[in-house]
Amino acid sequence: MRMVGGSCRHRSATARRYCNRGKGGYILRRGGNWTGHSTGKWEGDTLVVDTIGLNGESWLDNSGHIYSNEVHLTERIRRADRNTLSIDVTIDDPKSFTKPWSGQRTATLQPGRVIRENLACGGIMNGE
């Protein structure tokens, strides 16, 4: 994840994601999209990213947990140490779950790892 001008950019092994910073709020397109619409702000040394507008057509994780198009994701990302990001995620989706739930994951720096573009993702890369 890196900050560029007024937006943060995140690239995973399969998708690229952008979030607006500041007071701009959400810009929603009808029907949502695969990566949703994210806004980010700094709270001390933690980047807080709120995401809504997901289309509800994919899974939350590799275990196949589903979500609806009303999901609201909140990610709190902070640097635990030089090589480690701590990511706390809260998922609020009244259509899929009886109450919000949270989890944590860790991302470890992998020097020299090349992240390649996934051309099979279709409209994800160009915002469709």
C-alpha cells in the first residue's frame, strides 16, 4: 500500500484498489463493482479504509464466505514493525450476518517479490 497524492493505492496478487482520502466521501456507481468504493484517512499511525459498494458476487476469503451488496468493510492498517503490517478488518453486512464481526491478518514484506497483472480479471483493472 502506498499513498499517492490524494489517494492510496493497493495492489494484491490479483487486483488493484484505490481509495480516496479526505472529505470527498463515497462515489457510488449503480450495481457496485468487484473492489467497491473506498475512502481512507489517517488516525495517528493507522490508515483506516472504509469500503462500500461491493457487488456481492465474490467471496470474502478463500474459504468461500459470502457477502451481500450491502456489506461495509472497515480496515485498520498499521505497521507493526519494519517488515510487518497488521490489518484489522470489521465486516458489517446485515443481509449475510446477524451482527458485525472482526478478524485480523498480517502482511509480511517480501523483498524481490514481483506482483504481476492478472489479465483474466476482465473489468477489475479498468474499473468496470
